[in-house]
Amino acid sequence: MSATTIIHPTDFSSCAKKALDHAIIFAKAYNCEILITHSIDNDRYTGFDQSGKTLLSKTEELIDQTEKALKELGKKVTEKGVKCSGQIYSGKLMSWLPQLIEENMPLFIVLGTTGAGTIGNKLFGSYASAVIDISKVPVLTVPVNSSFSNYQKLVFAEGLGDIEFKALRFMQDLTVKLNAELQVIHVTDEDAEGQSAILDQLENVKEADAGNNSRTSIKLIASKDYSAGIQGYINANSSDLIAIVRSNKNFFEKFLFGSLSDELIHYSNTPLLVFPA
């Protein structure tokens, strides 16, 4: 497993199955395979039930059921022309996923979220946020209520840092692979002269990758609030994917000022691609 692999954690819900559809699209675009993973928390199956039967036997039954479910998903993926394997892990997701990412550095992590307007969005949003916080590779979160037919318009919120420029080039390459269009947005409170300098800088990055034939356009958004500027653009413009770079805020900064990725996970029904900081 490596940058030729996409990891897809699943709980076999409709939410996760929708995310798998997106993982297949990305796997085809990058000619890579998908590893479908599932967690079984053995701590829930210690002791005995009311009849005196050991709960460990329930774990064994659950493993059998999970193996069958993984095979069914794997068949669905391979029928789409994508290589696939499945793996069962013991314990809660966050007890093993960080090490799996660290050791293998996959191309993407793809997982489902309940998105905006659903009862479970805080629970599933926290789950996705935790993965984003620890991941050293891009994470794609797919809301279950996202309306999707194909990736046609991608939006990347850019911040002029070296990491953002690297992510921008990644997005331009992704745009070509998906035969899509890329809208790069940059939030600024600079005056006209400062905005002109920023636009020139972004145009230079765009032109440096012109040989890649990506269809990229650039838009500056005037706002003193970075998150509000991006949210305003997203609310006013339709897109099939939003991409951002994860902020480097510590726990207390996130608690006090929030996180843009958290906001988009909880309140947006558009797939979100988050690059590591």
C-alpha cells in the first residue's frame, strides 16, 4: 500500500456507501486501488450475555458477517474496474487509523459524513474532523445528502503559502484527470494595489502549470474574515467539490475561533477535500 492506494473506512451505512462511489471515481482517475477497512470494537464484547453465552462468540459471528460484507463491497468495486481489498481492524477507528496512514501514506482517505441538516451530523462530523486532524494525506469527506452526478466544477480556497501552492498544483492535476474546471478563490482585505499583487502571484502559479492543460480561473473575495468569505462564496455558487488546506490552529484556538473544515463538514452538503497543513 502507498500513494497508489485509497483508504476507505466503512461502517456499511448508506453514508459510507455513497463515499465509496466517490472513492471509485478517484481510484479510476489515479489508476490506484482501494483498501476498504472496518473496525470491530472488542471492548463491547467482553463478559457474558443473559443466557450465560460468552460475548466473544458474538465477536466471531460479527467478524464472519463483516468479511461477507467486505467481499460484497469489493465485488462492487472490482466490477467498476478498480482493484480492491478489505481489512478488519480491532478497536475504535482512531486507535489504528493513524498508524495505518503513517506506515503507508495512501493517496487519499475517503469517508462518509451525514452532512448538514441531519440529526447525526455532530457525531459523524466529529469523527471526520478527528481523521482530518491526524491525517498526513488529503482526506475527502462525502455528505450523505450531497447531490452528485459528476465532478465538473472544483473550488479551491487558497492562502498564498507554500503548502497552498503545492495543493493548488495537486488540484490542477486532479482537474485534468477528472476533466473538470477549477475555481481558485482567495480571501483578502488588501487594497486595490495589494489585490493586484496577489492576483499576479496566483496567475504566475497558474501559468507555470499551463502545460498541464488544467482549466483554472481565479477569483479574489474581499473580506476581513477568511471563513466568512469562503462560506459566502460557497453559499452563492454551486460546486461539486470544495478543497481547502487544514488550518494549523491548536486545540484552544479551534475551541475559541472554530475551524473552517469543521464548519464545512457540519453545515455543507458538498464533498470536502482537506489537505494536511
